[in-house]
Amino acid sequence: MTNLYPILFLFPFFLLIQQQWCLQQLAYMDDGFVHINGAHFTLNGEPFYANGFNAYWLMEVASNPSQRPKVTSAFREAIKSSLLIGRTWAFSDGGPNALQSSPGVYNENMFQGLDFVIHEAGRFGVKLILSLVNNFNDYGGKEQYVQWAKERGQQLQNEDSFFTNPMVKSFFKDHVKTVLTRRNTITGVMYKDDPTIMAWELMNEPRCPSDISGATIQNWTLEMACYLKSMDGNHLLEVGLEGFYGASSSQKNPNNSTYGADFIANNQIPEVDFATVHSYPDQWLSNQDNAAQLDFLQQWIHDHIEDAQSILKKPVLFTEFGKSWKHPGYNVSQKDQLYHVVYSSIYRSARTNGVAVGALFWQQLVQGMDSYKDGYEVILTEPSSTVSLISRQSKKLSVTHKRFLIKKRTQAPRAKRLMQTNWIRNGLQIHAHDEIIKLYKQRGDMN
């Protein structure tokens, strides 16, 4: 006859485990981090669709305490326009006033500027994407890393050695670790534990023209993604891709060009949580008219949403797009047309619970920042048709989010439902426990 006492002894343990599981689920939903649920973003247990902005200058400006009101204004103005995601640099390599003046040597004033940026974003409820290195030599980039290795005796042919040279890769890994384990001097929270940060970006616009097969970037992305995720399981990770397809699908790229990146293969790496796309038809197709550029843009967006939905099965965020007033023949209506194509394409996906999450225009400035103007800038406090369009479309996208919330409110609150499920499960087990005891008593096996 089976001894019943070990089974009875384990019942309280099972109940405790279930209660802890329920509490863990509640904590997970309300931890403030942006999570992935299937092919969608969630925030505090609810779907998260949002537009946003690029402001690469935030850390640099915030490193000067007298200029910090500009950072505060940027977040305040963004929130007023329902822009909930901000993308900025967590790098500045070499040169005067850099974050990292040489491998492992950091400027504390610059780091405190980034501390302030994260603090202010959290205060206004903006989620941040922090990019960790540049493909280009602006603010150092991979060229600076290669130069540092050359100064230490490495024989390197070109800047693409950034992706393959062991010394260079160790420099970058050290930077990743330094940023992730930085403790914010204002909040006291380590970056890797801060829910204000939505995601890490490995590199801004990685390209490897010396290897158009895609193998070099693929291997580097796999290595660095695994390394970062080994230290930080809280945050999402994306590569920083522009969306260029590999050689086998180069016909989808502007001018059929290849850049050594592969939108499909790079984003299929398991540690990569979502895909990114950039859109600059005025640069990529500068020899074509506005109508042709818009036609390309519509197809470009369609292809990436479709591939993210059917092949990658991951969310896709359009992390850069814009049109410069510096290009010949420019007028503001052309800029509005481009913004409309981007925003409306994303909204069509979002309203049907699709994988497109939102779009981040390049770039947001505030008043008094003329030296940062590059032709693509938008100043949200200066009334224009573009500013109105941004606000209108972003609020419209947020209604998509609210539609899910309204649906939720007609049901029992999530926490209550989880507890009810737990009570039912426990009740069934207790009932089963009582029935077993009753049966054994009837059979005379238990006093």
C-alpha cells in the first residue's frame, strides 16, 4: 500500500510554489520594463505601441549642467506630442570631451550627463533606446576603435577589422560592460536594472562593405548579443540595422546595393528581440523625384513589416526616418507626405494587432540649438504642419493602445483574474486532498 504521508506533506509546498508563481507574474507585469510577448511589445502587461524621436545630442548637452534645461525641454515637448520613445547615443569615443577618451578611460562629467538624461526620461515617462557605438566616424565609431588597436601594435587593414579583431572586440565588450554596470549618480540605479531604458542598440547602422556576404556582421552580432544578454536579462536588444537585405534579396534595397548587413539573418539571432528599419529615400535615391522616392518608401515599409510578421515573427520599429530641407527642390509638403506614409503604414499594422510598433523621426531639437541643425530637424515648439502631423499621428497610435486597455477594463483586472485562477487551482487541490483522506479512512488505512 502506498504511503500517503509524503503526498500530504508536499501539498503545502505545492500551494506555496503556486502563490509565489502568481506573485512573480504580477511583478513581471508591473516592473516597468518593456517586454516582448510573441511579436509585440508590452508595458506593464499591456500592448505598447508608440512613436518617438531621435536626439543623439542628449548626453553631450547634459554634460554641461547649465545646458540641462534643453534636455528637460526635449522630454517635456515630446510627451506633449505623445512621443514615448527616445533614441540617443551612449557612446562618444576619442576626441575632445569624449565619453571614452581611450579604451576603458571615461569622462565622469559626460557620464553624469547620461545619468541626467536617463533620470529626466524616467521623470517624464519616456522609454530610451541607447546605442553603444557608431558605424561611422562621427563621435569616434568603429574607426576610432581600430585606431586604438593600431596604437597597441595591431596590424589592421581597415575599419571593418572592428568586427573581427580580438583586441578591438575586447575594447567594445569592456565598453558594453561599463555602460550596463554604471550606477546612476542621480537615481542610484544601475543602468542594467533601470526600466527607463527600453532597449540597447549594438551599433548605429552597422555596415561591412569588405564582406557583402553578411558573414562578418552576422558573426559579430551573434557574439555581442550573447555577451550583452549574459549580463542583462531585463532589457530588450536590437542590432541597429537600417533594414538592408542580404545579397540574395538585394533587389529590395535602394539601387540594389549591398552593405554587408542582412535584415533577415541578423534579426533571426535569438538574442535579438526586435527588428529596426531606417528610411532616407532623399539620400538613397537622390537622383529620383519625390514621387519615385515615396513609391520606394511605401514598398520599403511594406516589405519590412511583412517580413517581420511572416519570417522573423518579431516586432519591428522604424528607428530613423526623415527628409532634409537641404535637398534641391524641397518643400514642406514633401516632408509631410513622407511622414504621412511612414505613420499611416505603421498605424494600419498596429490597429490590426500587427508587428509594427512605431516610428522615431530624425531628429528632435529644441530652441537655441542651431549648431545641431542638419536639415532634418524638428522643433516641436515651432508651429508647422509637420509638427501637427507628428502630434496627431502619435496620439492616433496611442488610441490603438487605449483600445486594448478599454477592452481590458470590461473584463476582470488582470491581477484579480490571476488570483482567482490561483484560488480555483488551490481549491481543486485541497478538494482532492480531502477526497483522498476520506477514501483512505473509508478503507481503514488511516485513523
